[in-house]
Amino acid sequence: MLPWLLFILAAISALALTLRLSRVLEKRENRGWPLRWPIPRKHPRHLDPIFTTTDLGPTLDTLVTYSSSIDVQGGTSDREAWILAVLAKRACTIFEFGTCTGKTTHLLALNAPTAAIIHTLTLAPEQASAYTKAAEDEGHETRAALRASVHTTFVYSGTPVAHKVRQIFSDSKAFDDAPLASTCDLIFIDGSHTASYVRSDSEKALRMLAPGGIIIWHDYRGPWRPRGVYTVLNDLAKKLPLMHIEGTSFVAYRKPLA
Ligand SMILES: C[S@@+](CC[C@H](N)C(=O)[O-])C[C@H]1O[C@@H](n2cnc3c(N)ncnc32)[C@H](O)[C@@H]1O
């Protein structure tokens, strides 16, 4: 009887310890702990002065129309959603890689100026065969990308801002970015998280970015998950001044005006 009791106590203690540890890791992951992450972590005011806070917190210039990210498949955190919504307020042409539920698309459309257009690209369920996995890509990230490719109607569908959205169904490697060269004020990269796709989406985004425009990548979460985002962005940071936005999994780049 005693060995069983000890075994059960040990199992409960191990479970409690694991839960505690996962909570600590969860809190610290966006601060680059325990390893140093190569891309410097900065307050969002370094990306745009609109995020400069006072002793009362963010200024009223950062007020946005908002909907929560709670329980949204593949979505952003609430802090990330707020940053995107604030940036959308001054963006006339926006591009999103990876629509998923369209929750972020809706948020961008709600906050962008009246004449703005939001191009959002996603893989339709029947286009799965167009997905081209490279040898370097992780199998589980490929499967995750295809699992997320199930939606054909979206959160923004049928809403008063739906007319601002241009929905594109295509594999992102096959998408022709040339017509949008140097036109986009804000680009959100959140499609497949495998290395070959993050690299291809980033190359297209850099070509589509207007002078003064901003690219935001989602899911820079360290060396373990998703590895493609981490490795490709660390490589890109050797050539471009990327910043990891504090308290988020966002990496950002602003193209110089000149
Ligand atoms: C993480 S979800 C995007 C979440 C969304 N941006 C949001 O904030 O709610 C990833 C999306 O990328 C799309 N995707 C995955 N692989 C793709 C590919 N090869 N081409 C185009 N879209 C792809 C999936 O269909 C899915 O919609």
C-alpha cells in the first residue's frame, strides 16, 4: 500500500511541477528567456512613435476598434492585435499572408481608413495539392499549415467592412506579387511557418513594401517552435534592422522613406 501511495504522491508532485514550469516558461518566452535571441527586443515606440506612452499609459491616438483574440484558431495575442490595429489606422494598402478565420483581416479592415484595401491570401481546402514542401521544412509545421487551410468564409464576410477586403485563394509561393510592387504600407506575414515559406513570403513582402511601410512577422518564439520563423528571421536580421517587439511574438521592419 505504502509504495503505491508514494508513487501517487510523486506523480502528483511531478504534475504540479510541470504545470508550474510551463507557466513560468509561458510568461518568459516573449522576453527571450532562457536563451538570448539574436533579434533585439524593443518597445513598440521604436517601431513607431505613436506607441510612446505617458505616465497615463498609451495616448488616445492609439484608440482602436477592437475584438478579442480569445479562442481564435491561429490568432494573435490581444497585445499583438492592438499593435496591428493601431498601425492599420494609417495604412491605405495592407497585405496579409494567411487569412485563417479572417479575425485579423476584420480587425485591419475595421481600423484602416475608409478607402483602404486589405489583400489577404490563404490556401483554400481544395488547393492543398499546390502546397510545395521543401526538404528543409518541418513535417509538423507543414501539417499545421494544411490543417489551418479549411476556411472559405471568414469573420469579416458579410460585415460592413467586407468591401475593403480582397480575398486571394492561392498557394503563397505561386502568388504573383509584381502588380503590388512597392505599394503596401503594412504587411502581416502569418502563413505557413516552415522555413521555405517564411523565406518566400518575406521576399515577396519586401518587394511589395512601400517606402516607409512596415512588415510584421508573427510567431518569432525562439529556437523550438516554429523553427522556420526563427531561423529565417535571424538570417534576415543580418541584412536588415529587424526588431522583436516587446511582449509579443512579432518581429518588425520599417523600410526607409528615401
Ligand atoms: C496561423 S494562420 C493565420 C492566422 C491569421 N493571420 C490571424 O491572425 O487570425 C495560417 C494561415 O496561413 C494559411 N497558409 C498556410 N500555408 C499556406 C500557403 N502555402 N499559401 C497560402 N496560405 C497558406 C493557412 O491556410 C492559414 O489560413
